[in-house]
Amino acid sequence: MATTVHEPPKHDLERLPSQGSGNGGWRNLVPADGDLPRVKDHAPPPASTGIWVGLAAITMTFAAFTSALVVRQGAAPDWQHITLPSILYFNTLLIIASSVTLEISRRRVAAFMGGIKDRAANPARWLYITLALGVLFVAGQTFAWVQLKSQGFGLATNVSYSFFYVLTVAHALHLLGGLGGLVRVIAKLHNSVLRRSTLDATSRYWHFMGVLWVYLLFLLWMKL
Amino acid sequence: MHDMSAHAVPHGAPTSFIRKHVFSLDHKVIGKQYYALALLAALIGMALSWIMRIHLGWGSFAIPGLHLLSSTGAPGNVLTPEYYLQLMTMHGTIMVFFVLTTAPFAAFGNFFLPIQTGAEDMPFPHFNMMSFWVTFVGFWVLIASFFVADGPTLGGWTQYAPLSAIGSVGGPGQGLGVVLWATSIAIFCVGQLFGSLNFITTTLDMRCKGMSLMRLPLTAWGWFITSVMGLTAFAVLMPACILLILDHVAGTSFFVASNLVINDQVLPHSGGSTLLWQHLFWFFGHPEVYIAIVPGMGIVSHVLITNMRKPMLSHRVLIYSMAALAVLSYMVYGHHMFVSGMNPISSLVFSFPTLVITIPSTIVVLMWLGSLYGSKLRINSASLFALGFVSMFISGGVSGFFLAQPSIDIMLHATYFVVGHFHLVMGVAAMFGIFAGTYFWFPKMTGRMMNETLGKAHFILSFIGAYCIFMPFHYLGIAGNVRRYQAFTDDYLIPLIPVHKFITVAALVTGFAQLIFVYNLIHSRFKGAIASDNPWQGTSLEWSTATPPPHNNFGDKMPVVYHDPYQYSVEGASADFIMQTSPEKINSPNEEK
Ligand code: HEM
Ligand SMILES: [Cu+2]
């Protein structure tokens, strides 16, 4: 069922089981006497489950980095405290703003898909703004790395710096994935093949990157 | 708002050779690719074990052609001590990651999970394809370390720091070899994360009509539980490997302490924590051993039920026990670190869940034994290997009770006792699970039957052989024989050498018995008898589709499920088994809703 933004789908309650997998899902049990009830609820589209699974894996990865940081800090007397480059706080504002703009665009796209035309003018515009804010964030992070490096603080200067670079770079790499996702959403929107679940999954990922960054900033600020 | 996308778009059948057999999106092809990779890896791993065993039994014996592998590592065709350790590390790494994880989980799971859930494919076929190819690259990165200057790493599959992190002063393979090892494993983790993502969403979202969670076969449950473990465990090992790589290439000090002197050199690192690696590794490592075994538990249950013609005593208790193993497996990892210098209180804390985890293991075993008791088991290669699995799992598990207690483990740690323990409970048991699955599902995967006579011969030799190899390990361990030694020259070890010679002979014979299997596999693939759609009279969905299954698994009609997966010998039913897709009304006490 290729649903496009231009063509809202029919809510087909009469779907036959032969129409493909993915319509089973959580709750539609068939009683053992074989009496098939009407398919009342559709299963969540895999992308919306998949994104939570993916985020769980990313959470584990950063949890591992965090516990490594805690253990390593406790292990040795060589822990140096560092002052975080102040641009990080500015970057934080950028990424929070990008979440807001993404939410706006998500609503616009939803309105657009629902056919409410007047509230739906140019749904892509806010996506572009989100994208721009995301790119600025990465640029800002790069600035922070370059600045630290030029002050002579490299990856191996002290283990606090090692963790600083590892955590921020790992986050930025994941964020690049989110940027890729946004580009994909925009392209699909232009070709009128965007699905709601794709947009929702991408925005969940993006918001998660924001939350993760705030957490990391707090961790770095507290521990380093 | 409307729900805009009801389900993943199934991809059409591929037409080009590349799309069909190489970069395939079809979970069945990907499953076979994983199987082929695991087979290749297993053969390499086995060959390495032969070389090691010959060296341990007859240290000065020259193995013809060995210098071709490494002229410095095997001058005059005899292993140097370092090269012994390098081969041992590769053996362990290849077996644990590229055989025991890929075959039971990724290979069979890919092929059968979507079919057993009634799906056309996994929800994210591109991730699935990447999962295999990423793993493939990881494998060759690891193999590449055989061919770099001083060969592969010698640190053991656990790669304890600081040895793994200090670079080439640590010995041959400790520079580039470790970097390749850690890169390979990090890549492998990515591949398995993609796989787990697909497995979890397939199980939750792609089930066909009527397939409630409790109606999933035990195999599907095994893979689902394993994928949850995989998602969390590999997501921790990957960052650990990244930190290890950084200690090598960027001069960081995550794992190397200050002022460490190795081979008269003071290392430039400062303040690193050697225990940190062990924590990260075993947080992954213990779940990993269950990642290797839980799919086998599912396969073995499935095979036994089909051949007993009756369900397990309790479907649910088996599922809950496997889930309990998964949860507990995260709380016990410290039992690998009893003698690491960790706080003794922590040892106590980890010892308790380690003893608790024996409870679900025991329940699973009792379920098997209790269900087998009094049943008329059909004897064939698949059911024999399933029985073998149960036997190995018990024999290897019993030693776990001893190791779980810090006071006993202090003596047994790092001896052959541990080697015996994990080879039986994980290595051989999981291999037997793979064999059971192969003999059972080969007809569905290829459309041809395997040769039963060869299969039974393979079983008898493997079963006896495995006990001859791994039981004496326990004895050696109790006698104090330390592991990871390449020669036994101490006074107290010399009397044990005959035992080692016996083990070596047993290993060679058992190894050759595996060639029967390989022959059977290849011969049956082309010359075996044509298989019917349901040769074992099974009930789950893989048996209700064609052999081999069409591209979208079920042809033009998706299945609808009416029964729990194991309706065998139901009173008053029309046949001795009722397929999940049969709309026949039955009155069965163990019907899952
Ligand atoms: C009955 C439950 C089990 C208990 C209580 C148990 C306990 C232990 C303990 C305490 C150790 C550490 C020994 C040492 O290094 O000194 C150990 C090692 C090991 N166990 Fe188990 N185990 C159990 C089941 C299993 C299972 C089911 C598997 C695999 C499927 C497994 C695989 C391993 C491996 C691979 C090692 C050694 C790793 C190494 O050092 O290279 N164990 N076990
Ligand atoms: Cu363990």
C-alpha cells in the first residue's frame, strides 16, 4: 500500500489476510474455533517499532561509554578537570530549536496529508530549517574540537579529553545519521512518497539525539 | 489521523544473478549465506584446533606445510610458543563469533523466523542484507591478521588488558593484530545489531493473522529472546572495541595503567584501568554465551517435539525459562572475574545470581527430560543430535555449579576445568544444536533430504568423540593444569601428558567425523532424494509452504493460524498432527490462545 501525501489512504477494515504480512501484530487473535473476527486494529508499522529498537541499542552504547567513564575516573589519580568550550552551550540551543522546528513541520505535514490545506502551506520549509539547524550543530561541534585542538588539548592529552572527544564524536556520528534521515524525508516529500511512519520514526530519532546531547552535556559538565 | 502505512512494502522477486545470490534482500538467501560463512569459519576453526592439539600432544612433531601459514610462527613446521597462542586466539574468536553466533542465530533465524511468524520477509531487508555483508567483511578483517607482519593477536578471545592494549611491545600480533581483531569484532557487532533489529521487529510486527505471541514455535521464541540479548550485548562490546582501538592508534589511556614496564620499556600510557576492559567485555561476554545457546534450545525443543509427536510438558514454562536466562545473564558476568582483584564483596554479589541462573537452566533440562520420558521418540539424525545437545548441556552445566562459587573457582579458574566446562556447555552443545537444525531443516532449505545413514554415523562418532575430548579436560583442571600453555614442562604437569595425547587423538578422529557431515551436506545438496513439503509431519508454518519456499514464502495466499504450534496426537483429531494453518476444530487441553 504505497500511500503518498497526495492520496490519503482508505481505512480498509476489510483487509483480507491474504493481503500480506504485517497486518497481524499484537492483538488480533483468531479464536481456535476458526471464526475470524474483523481486523479491528492494524499492527504498528514496523518502522515505528524498529526505531525504538534502534534507540535501545544506541542507549546501550552510550550507557557503556558512561560506565567506562565512571570506572575509569574512579580508577586513577590522573583525572583532569576540563572546562568545556562555551560554544557547546550555544550548540545545545541549536539542537533544542531543531527539535521544535521538526515538531512544527511534522504537524504541517500531517495537516497536509489530512488535506487541511490552509494550515499546510509548504510543509517542507520547516524541514529545511531543521536540517539547517542540524548542520549548524555539527559545525558548532567541529568548531569546539578545532578550538580545543588548537589550544593543545588532543584526544590523548588526558583521559578526560579522550572521553570528551569519544562521546561528542560518537554523538555527532549518530546525528549525521539523523541528518541523512531528514534528507531522505525531504526527498520523499518532494516525490510524494513520504509515509507517515517514516516521518515519525525520523523525528523520534532526531528528538532522541537532542535528549542524548543534553544528557551528554550534563555528564561532561559534571564529570570532566 | 490516518495510519499512513500499514506494512512494509514487500520487495519483488529479484531477476539478476547479483541480486538473487550475492546482494540479496531475501531473508532465505541471507540465511544460507550466513550458514555458508559459518561453515567456512567452522572448518578454519577446526583446522586450527588440530594444529594446537598436535602441538600439545607431541610438541616437536613437524606438521608438513605449516611454515606456509607463517614462516616465523612455525619455523621447521613446529609452532613457536607465541604462534601457538596466536592460533588459539583465532580459534576462539572464529568459533565464538563467526560460528556459534552466526549459525544458530543468524543463519537459521534468518531463514526460518519470518516463515514461522507467517511473514513475507523481514521488515527491513536492506538492513538485513547489510547485516550479512558487514559480518562477512568483519570475518575477512579477522582472517587478514594471519597475513600481516607478525601475525594475529595472541591475547585470547577475551583480549584482557593491559596485554591487549600496549601494542607490539607485548609480543607478536599485539600491534596490528589486535587492531584488526578489535576492528573485526566492532564490525561484527554492527552486523549483529542490524540483524537483531530485524529479528525483534519481525517477531513483534510481522506475524500473520492468528499468530499470537504464545503461538510462536519455541524456535521463534529462542531467536527473539536471543535478538534482545544481541541488541544489548553487542551494543556494549562495540564501544569497548572502539576504546581498545584508540589505545592503539591514538595513544589514549583507557586500559593501560601508569608506569607499566614491559620488556624493559616504560609505556607512555597513564592511569588506565585494566579491570575496565574486563567489565565491558564480560558484560557482553556472559550474555554472548547465552546468545550462542538459546537458539539451540529452541531448535532442540522444536526437533524433539516433532519427533516425540507430543508437545513439551509446558510451552510457557520453557519460554519463561529462556527469558529468565536472558535477563539473569546480565547480572552474572562478574563470575568471570572472581580472581581479577575485584572487591571480594562483588564476588559474593555475582556469585548469587550465578547460582540462581542454574534454576531456569535446570527447569529447561527437566522439561526436556520429563517430556522425553515415556515418549516414543523417532530416531533420526536430527533427533539424535537433539538428544546429544541435552546430554552435553547437562554435562557441561554441572561444572558450572562448582565454578559459580568463588571459593572453588579460585582454584579452578584459568585451568582446563573451565575449558572443559564451556566447550561442553557452549561449544559442543551449540554445535549439536546446529547439526540438529541442519538435518531437520535441510529438506526445507534445499528441497532435498540428507543421507540418514551418514547422519547417524556422524552423530555416534561426534557424541563419543566430544566426551573423549572434553571430559578429561575436567580431570586435567582439577589436577591443576593451567589453560593457555603451549607445553607442559613443570614437574606436576609432566604426568598429565598422556592424557593430552589421548585428547589429541580423540580430537583428530572427531574432527575427521565432521568431514562426513560436510560430504553429506554437499552430496545431498545435489544428489539427495527429493524432499516433500512436510517430510517430518511437522505442524509449524515452515511445513505448510512449498519446499523450498517461494520468494515471498507463502505464494499468493498468506497463512492464517488457528492453533498453537505443537498440536500432536490430539485426541479425536483427524490425523496425528494438526498444522497451525488447519481450520479443524479441536478440543485440546494445551491449546494456546
Ligand atoms: C549452569 C549454569 C552455569 C554456571 C553456574 C556457569 C558458571 C561459570 C563460571 C563461574 C565461569 C567462570 C570460570 C572461570 O573462569 O574461572 C564460567 C565460564 C564459562 N562459561 Fe559457564 N556457567 C553456566 C553455564 C554456561 C553456559 C550455558 C554457557 C554457554 C552456553 C557457558 C559458557 C561459559 C564460557 C564460555 C566460560 C569461559 C569463558 C572464558 O574464560 O574463556 N556457561 N561459567
Ligand atoms: Cu559467564
